[in-house]
Amino acid sequence: MPSVKGKISRYLMHKLNNFNIYYTPDVVGKMKKVSEKLVNSHCPDGFTRTCETTPAGTKYERLRKTGAEPNGRLILYFHGGAYIAGLFGFYRDFAEDFYYQSGEPETVYLDYHTAPEYQYPTQLNEALDLWHDLTQNQGYRPENIILGGDSAGANLVLATMLKLRDTGEALPLGAFCISAWADMTGNSGTFYSNYGKDIEFGDLKHPVMNQRKKKELLSSDIYCFIGDVDRTDPYISPVYGTYHGFPPMIFTVGGDEMLLDDTLTIVNKLKEENIPVLCEIQPDMFHIYTTLRDATPESQHSWNRILKYIRIMYHIQ
């Protein structure tokens, strides 16, 4: 059973952020409205935020502890939102936790162009452009960078590392994925079995997923970033990728997510390649619950696991 705060969070998320097409026919419109409310200039106290652009035009934000000398460590974060929503202000608070609890890294947030106006491979190209700018022009070493992301951002973390590996480039020190959106085909078991439990993308009132519902969901605007590309392309659906050569990783995912198997499939592939991997599953929890951090005991536990992973990767006691 979820905690009391977990139950409250489930209720609020279901009321405010259900994107099932039967509840929210205009998914893009709702996500854009949510994005407009949450995209702001917020910056945690004691930190300096700068909005920057690579030479190729990719936008990003950098958060540094005001007055602190950089130590070369960097968290490169890709935000979620189905590639439709913009960079929310609350993501910037992550930088405070990373700095004080995980080795004083800087945090850089990719501010990618969003769908449906910009489709694949726009966001992947921007992620790669920012990676190359950071490592080739700004002097950050790949072995000091940790990638992180939630939902679509976790999809982008995996796609970026697959692309870097496939082109023979250096990969980051490690990576963490929160509720990874990694299978655009809807062929996993939990896409069906958790349809009646998923408070954000499922349908609690009509819990049985069938082929008609699946077809309607997969053709809905929630997938608009894909365009006409083959959905089994590993850079679109990383569950179809291979994971040799990857760095150690950690995943967090809610037990009630339709996307639960997205995470489990990739975790198993990493294990098959003998890649060190941790997987945190919180029963009864929902999509990207980890990003709530200290709002519920469940999210705090999973967030702390990520912070501990970062400390370990940076060899910090």
C-alpha cells in the first residue's frame, strides 16, 4: 500500500495530469498549457542560472553554485513531457540536491525544441550537439559527466548513449533514468496489465486494454514526436537496442506504470551484458513519481537512491 502522502499524490496526479485520450482528447493542448504554467525563471537560492546556446544553436541552461569553483563534474539532464512540454522550472531544484548531496557538480539542462512542431530526430540531434559542445569545446571530460532524464528525457538519455556508442564515441561516466519511455510499439506486457492502474496514461474506470484501444492510443498525439519513423528503431524505442559497452546505470519506475516493462526490458539487457545496473521499483507508484523528491516517502527513497548512485560514481563517501 502507498503511504498517505503517496495516496494524496496519486489522487492529485490523476486529477491534474491524466493524459489518457479518453480523458484528454487534446493531449498536446493540455501539455502545452501545463508547460506554459511551469516554464518560469525560478532558480534555487544560492545558485546562478544562465541560458546559453551552442554554436549550432542548441539551447540549454546551466546552474552553478554562486561563487563556487567548478570541479569538472557535470550532470547533464534531459527533461520529460512526451517531447511536447518545455523545460519546467521545478527541474532546476534538482541542481541543489546534486550539488550538496552528490559531489558538487554543475547541472546543465537541455532545452530542446518540442513536438509536434519539431519531430525526431530534432531532439536527439540537439542532445548530441550539446554533448559535443560540452566535451569538445568546453573541456568537460566524458568520464566526469553523468546523464539523467525522466520519461521522454530518459528516452533521450538512452538514445544519446546508443548513438554515441554506435559511432565509436566516448560514453559518460554513468546515467540514471526515471520512468523511461522506451517502447513506442505498445507491445510490452505491462502496457496491457497496468492499463487499469496507471493514473496518468491508463483508464481506471475502463481497465481492460484491447487492440482497438491500443491502436487509438498509439495513433494519438502523445506520440507526435515520432513522425513517420519506424517505431522499432532503437533511437526511437531503446528497448530494441543492444547495450554492450554501456556504463553503470540506475533506473527508477513505479509499479503501476504501463511503462514498467520498458525499464525492465532494458535492465535485463544490461544485465545480459554484465553491465552494473540498479533498478528501484516502488509498488503502487505512478509515472515519474521520483521527480517529486521529498513529497512522498516513496519518491524520497528513490530520489535518494539516485543521489547515492551519483556519489558512488564520483567516488564520494
